[in-house]
Amino acid sequence: MATPDFVLTLREKIGTAPLWLAGVTAVVVRGDEVLLVRRADTGAWTPVTGIVDPGEDPSDAAVRETLEEADLQVVAERLASIGVTREVVYPNGDRAQYLDHTFVMGYVSGEPSPADGENTEARWFRLDELPPMSDGMLRRLDAALSGEQAARFGTPTR
């Protein structure tokens, strides 16, 4: 599902006014490869991203979103960065801004596939052969792939 039910319920009350939401970016690593998905709405390659449900732990959201979007079983290994995105304005006029939690995810099993319709492709990329991505996504990948144990702050700008 592209938009969680709780967001749709809020939108019924506030229309297109800005929402402040918790988000996750799941950087799934397998050896010298990283999982990327091609977004159906923009065609951009990104790591798996999603919205944290009310009461859900962000690391659990990263695991859930990876299963929903790419059909992979993964485990959260560490928080790589946390930061605020720029405001996003969607084609329907809805506005949102996200507190993004970027996690390094360990691959457990499965073959990547665009499982829920939010993406048109899901596949592994060698770290030295990444497709073009936005600066914000590249910063998230850099934080996740850096090997640093402490999380970076202020990384995610879209």
C-alpha cells in the first residue's frame, strides 16, 4: 500500500496541509552489493523507504517495508543516520516532511522483486556500479556503507 491508512484518515481532517511523519530508509547490504528499488511514481532508484506506523519501532518498520516492497527477509543491524527531509509536495498537493531513520539491514533470504506495486524493479547493485540517485539518497547510502558505528545526524535531505 502506498499511503498508510492512518495518513489517509489524517488527510480527511487536514486536507493537504503539511504532515510531520516518521520515515525509514532501509539500506540492505549483501556482500559488496546493495538493494535498490525503482520507484513507480518517479522512476528514481532508491533504497527501500517507508513510513513508520503509529506505535511501531522504526527498525521494525524498516524490516516490514523491505518485505512489503522487495519481498526480502532482512534484519536491522544498526542505525546509520537520522535527519529531516525537505518538505515533499506530492502530485495531489499533499505535503509532508519526514524525520528519516536510515538503517543498515542485513540480508537473510529471498530474491528481490517489486512486491507491492510501489516499485517497478528491485535488484542488487554492486557498490561500484550504482545508478544515478539524488544527493539525499547518496548521503543515506554513504552513512550506511561507511562502517561507522555511531549514527550520523542531519544526513537525509531529499
